[in-house]
Amino acid sequence: QSVLTQPPSASGTPGQRVTISCSGSSSNIGSNTVNWFQQLPGTAPKLLIYSDNQRPSGVPDRFSGSKSGTSASLAISGLQSEDEADYYCAAWDDSLNGWVFGGGTKLTVL
Amino acid sequence: EVQLVESGGGLVQPGGSLRLSCAASGFTFSMYWMTWVRQAPGKGLEWVANIKEDGSEKYYVDSVKGRFTISRDNANNSLYLQMNSLRAEDTAVYYCARRFFDYWGQGTLVTVSS
């Protein structure tokens, strides 16, 4: 059982916009920033979004992050087949004194 | 170019020990928090431990406290994870990552089994 809650799966067709949610509490998302990661099959995770809504250099602007209260969301617009991957959210938890991750969302491009 | 290269994984019996290493290059290692994250087969990501730039602060997930020790050698740009009293549930790919996970290594597999 992960501290941050994500839907186990999501799907969309090419060109569509998809959102993935991440729900937490006041001790993590509610008081700290959220990072999002993309993990392609058989590879290491890659940072997609940091500080709630900032994109590292090289990440397409099709990917965007937002946060409200104790929940965060990752939006992917103009869905492409290469976006098929697992997506994880993470945040520092002040009560646990450690990083907590969501359980991951498997995105399928139909 | 930032590079993180883990090593030291392998097969170990329950109760055994293993020391993982992470060789860093392409950035000023001594200026960054460093982190270990693991991923059990077919499962999600789990933060294991992290260490401050100078090693003065260390944090661990509850399940490894008292068994794992994170350390670093800034002179040699290296991060370590000493794992003792290993259990089957520690079986995972272990990744080292920089700061808030902006760069990751390729991972090293630890298998705990008799």
C-alpha cells in the first residue's frame, strides 16, 4: 500500500489528452512539492516534472504538472505511442522523514 | 554528462550482506544530496535512503533501519549502501539517484534467496 495513491492504469488514443492523478496528505503533497517520473519498459526512471510543474531540459511541453491541496496531476497532451510507460509521483513526507512514491500508473496508448 | 553507475549487486542468502556502490561523474558530487531507490520485480519504486552533501544527515525508510547504512566518499565521487541481515523482501533492482531524482543510474539487481 503506497502512501501516495495513483490509479493503476490509464489509457488514451494518439493525439488525446490524458491525466494521471496522485493523491496524498497534508504531510507530503500538502506541504512539499511533487515530482513525476516516466519509466519505459526495462529502463531506469526518468524525471519528467519537478517542483509540481517544472520540466527539466529536454522534456517536451506536452507534459505538464499541477497541484491543488493534497493532490497532484500529470497531464500528457498530444498522446504518442512512445508515451506508453509507467508513471510515478513522489514527494517528501514530513511525518515519515522520507520520500514517498505513488504505486505507479501504467499508461497504454490504444 | 552526468553519469551514475551502480555495482555490487548479486545473489545472496537470507541473513547475508552486500555492499552496493555508485560511481558518479559529470558533476560536483560533493554538492548534492544522493539517494538510493529500489524496485522489486514487477513492483513500483520505493525510496530506501538518502544522504546529505557532507554525510552529516542520513534518512532511511523504516523497513531498512538498523540493517542498511548509506555512506559516501566525496574524494572518490562514490555513494555506498551497506546492506546487512538481508531478507527475501529486499530483492530488487537498486538505483542510485542524484538530489531529487534528477539523474538515475541503470540499477543493480540484488537477489536474496537460498
